[in-house]
Amino acid sequence: DEAAILDLVEGAMEGGAAGISIGRNAFQHSAPDRLIRAAALIIHEGRPAEEAMEILRT
């Protein structure tokens, strides 16, 4: 589910990861562009997963 993916991204970044690889979770998503944009907010801007979820709700 989307929230779980973004929580995973947030946890990885908090744990010191330099980036992520989510593969089919993104490519098979109904709106892959929005999922990637949400993940980018977490990775590049340090935003929390809950805030990034707003992109997927619009």
C-alpha cells in the first residue's frame, strides 16, 4: 500500500540511506508519477511520509 511504501522510504532516509529502489511498486502503481514525486519529497526535501501522501490524494 502507498502509505507503507512511503513509510519505508522515510525510514530508510532516517536510517542514513542515500536513496531508494522501489521498482515494481512504482511501475505497477496506478499513478507512478505521483508515487515517485511523493518519494522524492521525502528523499530530496526531507518531508515526512504523511505530508508526501498528500500528493497521492490529489
